[in-house]
Amino acid sequence: MKIYADRFPTAVRQLITDLLVAAWVYGAIRGALWLHDLVQKLAVPGQKMEGAGGGLADNLAEAGGKVRRVPLVGDELTAPFERAAGAARSLAEAGRDQQELVDQLALALAVAVLVFPLGLVIFGWLPLRVRWMRRAGSAAKLAAAPAGRDLLALRALATQPLGRLTRIAPDVAEAWRRGDDATVDALAALELRQLGLRPSPPSAATSNARV
């Protein structure tokens, strides 16, 4: 399938659209990652809380172990240290829970930001692109078939703007009904160019028929 290089408004539009879609997807992903990283900063207090609580719990447990070695009253003196160490561990656990909550929130917001732009691409642009690929592929097969140019010419008559048709011939429909080779070729070429394809040169049989 060759891209028509001399006049390719369709090919240019498709290229520009593809580039814009790629930029749109890239921007959406970058925006989602930026939002994810921004929300992740909310986990910093939880990290500090976990670190402080864990460190305090370890220190209190170590101090309680030393106090336990005091004769006679060691066990009684250890109890306050154990309770304080338990409270510190609870603080560390709360810090971990806060970090998990922030992680989930960051992921949910990033996905929510991506849903709309990617949905437009998947359900809006992609079906149109696939439909064009199928139309272009069918048109390329028709152009290679013996009677394909007649079908392409008929489609051009049915779908192309009147201004383009009248530039081919003042009475283009009558010329097509007469089977005028030049008109049929011009109509088929117009349809191929509309799809961004290069028209095939007239076949030898067609050229001989015109002589």
C-alpha cells in the first residue's frame, strides 16, 4: 500500500492525527504518573510515624529489658516500659496503614485520570483508524483487480463531492455510463487518493483500448 506523495491531504491528516493521538496518550500517562507521585508525598508523614514509632518501641523494649534485671522490683518496673513500647508499636502500625491508604489513593487517582483520555483513544480514534485501514486495504485489492477500477469509480460517483466530480468531466455520470476509460480511471484515482493511496497506472489493456 503506497502513500500518495504528490497530493496527500488524507495521508497528512492521518499522520497529524496519529501524532496528536500519540502525544495525547503520552501526556495522559505523564499526567497520571505526576499525580501518582504527588499523592505519594502524602505518605511521608506515615513513613516518619512508622520510623519514629518503631524506633521508640525498640528503645523502650531495650530499656525494659535492662530494668527487668533490677532485683526484686524489676518486673514491676518493666510493666510501664512494655505498655509504652506497645503504644509505640501501635503508632508505627498506624503509620504503615496510612502509607497503604496513600498508595491505594495514588493508584486510584492515576487510573481515574487515565480512563477518560485512553477511553477516547480506544473507543473513538481506534475504531475509525481500523475502519480506514479496512477501507484502504479493500480499495487496494480492488485497484489490483481487473474490474476493480469500475467499482472504485462507482463508489467515487456515490461519495465524492460534486465539485471534485465535475472537475473530471462536465457530465461525469454520463461519461461513466458510456464506459469512458479516461473518466473511469480518473474516478478510481479520485477514490484512491481520498483514502491516501497512490493510483495505479492504467493497464496495458486500458491504454490500448484508448488508442
